[in-house]
Amino acid sequence: MPDTVIKPSAKAKPRVERPKLYKVVLVNDDFTPREFVVRVLKAEFRMSEDQAAKVMMTAHQRGVCVVAVFTRDVAETKATRATDAGRAKGYPLLFTTEPEE
Ligand code: TYC
């Protein structure tokens, strides 16, 4: 047994904050080929052909579609990489991020 026991003077409040989450949003345009959008969704967001096709068609028909939700850093990195993949081919493909409510 130790001779001296140090008692904390104040109660430590266990604060575990959940990190804020950000949506990656796919934005429709009139120029990027559908198959290319699907390819980018599969490569960058690890989606199956089926999932990617559904997300692409939702954006195509409604204007936008939420792709996935991540911490801020991951969401921004993925949105930038996916947008750059389109830009590299001369397409206006756009992924944006926005905080979840
Ligand atoms: N609208 C495009 C076309 O008809 C396909 C497309 C779908 C582009 C979704 C972008 O986010 C998008 N070729």
C-alpha cells in the first residue's frame, strides 16, 4: 500500500464529444458520362456497381444525392479527390461537403 494517496481536488468530468459529421454530396451536371460517375463512386467511396448506379441516378434525377457521411477531414479529402478525377478528364463533375444537422 502507498503511504500517500493523492485525492483529486475536483471531480474529472468524462467528456467524450462525438466528432461532427459531414455529408459528401454528389451534384448533377449535363456533361459527365453516367458510367464515369459510377466509376468514381466505386473507386473513391468503395461502392458496389449497384450502389454507385443508384446514387448516380438519384443525383441525375433529383439534382443532388448524399453519397456518404464522414468526419470533416475525410469528407473533404474524398470530395476533392472525386471532383479532381472528373476535372482530370475535363468533366464538371462536382462533389461538395456539408455539415450534418
Ligand atoms: N447527368 C449526367 C448525364 O446525363 C450524368 C450524371 C449523373 C452526371 C450524376 C453527374 O452527379 C451526376 N450524362
